[in-house]
Amino acid sequence: MNDAAIIALLQKRDEQALLEIRQAYGGLCFQTAYRILGSREDAEECVSDMLIGVWNSIPPDTSEGLCPYLLALVRRSAVDCLRRTTCQKRGGTQYAAALDEIAEIIPSDERTESQVERREVLAAVTAFLRGLPERQRQIFMLRYYAALPVREIAGKLGMTPNAVKLSLMRTRQKLKEDFRKKGLL
Amino acid sequence: MNAADFLELLSDMPQDMIADCAVLLAKPPADNTSVLMPRIVSCAAAAACIAAVSGIGYLLKDDGMTQQNSIPEAVMQETAAADASETVAAAQTTAVSAEAAAPGQTETSVQSAEEVPAETAAETVWIPAETESVTADTGNAEPEPERITEPEITGDLDLDGRFTHADRLWAELIFSAELDGVADELPLTDAQLRQCDLIADDYRSPLGEAEYNAFQQTAKLIYQYDVPAVLNVRDYLGQQAYYDDYIKQKEVNPWEDPRIDWEALGLPAHPTEAEFLSALDWHYALEHAESKDEMTSGEKTALRKKCQSTAGRYMEMKAALYVPQEPTPEQQACAGLTNIIQLYVRSMHEARYGEQAWSWFAEANFENVPLLTQDELLAKLEAAKEWNFRMNDE
């Protein structure tokens, strides 16, 4: 079933839509959550949360297609779960590794609760990423959005792992510089 | 804001950016990831190379590693054979890696001799056919594997097919750049980065300290201790303990140098470390003098002058041992790179010009190395320096 048909089912509030979503995108969403959490049970729970989220947000904002919307939901759920359980400290997941890499350029320990600041940073990151060459942006997103291991990114993009690492390093340095110029660091 | 906040924020990225990511996530891996494919190594070459390494072992056992020019004939023949055929040399180096590699040192697997096609001399990697076509092919015939030959990872940073002095200089440059946090500005190709990837997994660094040391040690073995030039960095790493021990035994302490006429300096023919230091280093001599607390200032001055005089004569003797030589063709060929490194070190370590200057510098030098003289390089550097100062003033 294609996205349009699934969305039509959702708008009719037909629960078959959720089954279709699970079948079409369940694996991708589960993997995304699993890479962040490193726990099968927690990842399953995030997928369930994602389905509830879709159901509650009818009609969903799917201007860019259903898949990105679902990914955003499941990632948000996984990150919330991670924050609740503070399991990022246990390490070992790709998300934890990504966290370490980002900590190199954002060394602060202080968390921010200010929504204004968060929106400001989000706008800055979005603008920064839009300004990157496409390939560099893809690598950054696969690593820090989807928490994909370097080797898998290399496989998907037909690059060597070293080239991916180098690209990530360059992007982090540029991001650091960009944040510094904007007074965000 | 901290790193966790940052990663959390990415969940709220605009949908179009996530869409691109989603497409890639759903995409299967590309089929040309040759670095992940099994390698097939020539068994015959492995045997030849083991013989070469055994030859060096024979040398160590036989003469206690005191004669630098006594590489056994068998090893020399190996060297000559390798020189005659780059293909064989490449296969040998691969074979050494395979024979000596420690577990976990390489992500690729070495296959058995039976699997090696007779015509395979250099490293061969197996690339499967398109996944789709394999799936579609329901017949019994195995898809014919496509073979490609690619350069072995041997530390060949300048990609000329062998490990040379230039590779050591490249390592120096990359490592210095890494220390300064500007390695990502170096115009390194993927092939060069693969050559950096010898030890492994610190992906923040194109060339880590351990890798850099491996380059230095390998070069030392070849250029100072006459190990045949077929040795490469990967071979060195495969037998690191062995080679490090070899270097250690080759290295002679200054007071053990038989070329110095110690008696002419007023020392025993075979001085100890303490005797050597007492004669040449006046701080040491004073510290270890029996009557240190009773010495007058005149006696201390006399001791200092005596030590300085002996040290002066010792330095003259040492200097006389080194006859100035014309640079070898290899050194001449590397002169451009040496200049670059010197300029780089000067710009980064001393002046700290900044990223923009480095970009200019890299562009000026790496794109046009054979075309620029040292004066021209210096002029470029000066221009970059002025630009940077102007930017700082503004």
C-alpha cells in the first residue's frame, strides 16, 4: 500500500492504517530507535508510541511524505526515552558515540530548558545544514539524526569509512565555527 | 546547551531534511564497498616473503646485528627480485601482512591458498554481482565474480606503489596537520586516506600517533638500518615487536660508539655512561664529584672548562665522521615535499596563521608542487601572512 492510501485510511480513522504503517515502515523506525536506545524493548515501545502519535495527529503533516514524518516521531520518542532513563551514560550505542563526537564541539555540561534558546539553535543548525554540500549534509544527518554507524553510511553512499569520518570531522569543525560566530557557544 | 540537547534538537528538523535522510536509510548498501570484501592473497608470494623475513632473522642471529651492511644474500636476492617486479613486491607485502597480522589488526579476512587463482599476483578483491541480478537469477550458475585489483594498504601515502622516504614525509605532514587540527584541510584523496588507515579505529584522526610512529620506524629500518626496501609499514606493524627489538639492538649509545677515539679524550677505551657524562657534562661532573661540597669556586670553574673542552673535542670528532654527501636522487625528488613541510611547520607552529592562510598554502603548494620554487612558496606564505594580519586588524 502506498503512502497516499495509508493517509487516506488514517483520515477515515481506519485502524488498518496503523498495521500498514507498521508493515511498511516498522523496521526502519525500529532500527532508528534501536540505534539510539540500544534496547530492543525500548525501541519497540518507541515504535508503538510513534503509531499512537500518528493516530493522534490526524491529519498528519506529511508534506514531505509519510516516512520522514514517522521517522521524526520515532526519533523524538526515542530521545525522550533516553532522557528519561538517562541511559546515554551507559554508552555502547551508536547514539552514545555520536554524542561523544558532538561533545567535542559543544563541551558544555549544562542542559538548556529554555524553549527560546532551543528554537534559536534549531534555526541555526537548519540554516547551517542547508548551506552544506548535499553529500556532506547527508552524511551528517545519517550520523547524527539516524545514529547510523560510519561503516554503514559508507556502504550506503559508496564511500570509504575514512572519507565519511573526514567529512564528519570537517562538518563538526564548520558547525563549531558557525555556532561560535553566532554566539551560540 | 550541551551535546545531548543538540542531538535532541535534530528531532525537530524540517521534514524535507529528514526526507532525504529517510530515503538513504531505506536504501541498501552500495555494491562497490570493496573495503569490506574478502581479500585473496597469493600463497606463493607469502612463502617468498616469509623467506625474506627469515633471512633478516638469520642476520640478527648470526652477527648480533653489529654489521649494518651484512644483509644476507637471500634477502638481497628478494630485494632485487622485488625491484624487478613491482607486482611481486606488492604481493609479497600483502603476504607479509597476512602472515604476521595480529587478530583484529585488519577487518578483512585472508583466504586459504587453495582459493588463490594461479594468475593472481597482486591483491585481488571479490566484488559480488548486483544484488538484484543474483536474486533474479534462479538458475544454478553462480554469477561470475568480477575481479578488480586495487592498491594494497602499505603506507604508500604518495601512491607511487612503494614505501619511500616521501611517504615518511607525507606522514610527517599529515601528523603535524592533525596535531594542529587542520588535517581536514589537507587535500588528501580517498586512496591516501586508505593508506593512513593502517592501525585503525580512531576516526577522528587521519593519522594517529601510533601510525605516525610506524611510518618513522619503518623508514628508520630502511634508511638507517639497511633493511631491504621491500619492507612497508604494514609489514612493520605485522611484526612490530620483532622490528622494534631489531632497532633497539641497532641503536648504539653515544659512549659505545667505536668510531670515537675515547683515549684521546682522556677516557678509557670503552667508557661507561658515568665516565662519559663526567667527562663531557660539567653539571653531571659537579653533581657526582666526591668532594663536591668542599670545592672552591676556582675548582668548579676549572672543572667546567675541562668538561667544555672535552665536549668540544668530542663534537669535533663526531663531526669529522659525517662526510657531507650529495643528496640522493630520492632526496632530491622529495625536496619539494620537505620544503612544504618546513613551511607548514613554520606557518602552523610558529605563526599560527589560521585556516584561511592554510587553505591558500595548501592550494598553492599541493596543486603546484613541481612548479613552485622554495622562494615562490615563501612568497605565497608571506602573502597569506599579510592577509591574515590584515584580517586581524580589521
